[in-house]
Amino acid sequence: NLKTLIEELQINNISFAIKLHPAQTKNDFLSIINSKNKNFEIFTGNEDFVELAKRTKIYLPCNPTSTTVIEASENGALVYILQKSKELITSSTNKYVDKYFNKIDQFCDAIKLIIF
């Protein structure tokens, strides 16, 4: 659940960014983000994903079969997948994924090892 993930990132003081789908607005996410905590940034759907990927240390896609997995990996980001089921993963993106996680706390612990 995205809300739970965002809460964990904020509790652990892990900075993050959200790139919206073109059909979404910032208001779609502001209701689930603790806006008092300034450790996040929201990018609109028309932002260039490749340019954002070049500045990203770790990329966690909402859709693990998205071509953004490939773009993020090719531009230097580690690609982590938080998965509920391996059925969501396709062979077309598997080779670009650096690590899979089943639990949010495992994911947050791995991030801390890289960024702190």
C-alpha cells in the first residue's frame, strides 16, 4: 500500500520523490503525505523521467513491469521492487531489477544502508 510505504519513509526520515502519472495531480498525493515533514518532492506527470532517473539513487516503481524500470536502471539508479507476488514480474524487466523485497521494513532498511 502506497500510504504505508510513504509513512515508513517519513518515519525513517528517508527522502523520496514521487513522479506522477500524467493523469494525476499533486493533490492526489498530498492527502496521504505528512506535509509537515519536508523529506519529499512531487514531480508532475510531464516531467522528463530520464532526467529524474539520472538524479535517483534508488527507484521503486509502482508498476514493476513498466518500461521506467529499464530507463531508471540504464540511467544509474538501483531498481528495487516491493512485491506481493512474483506473478507481477515479467522477464522483460527482471534483468534490470537489483533487489526484490516482500516487506516495507526490509526495503527501508536496505535504503538506509545505501544513503546513510
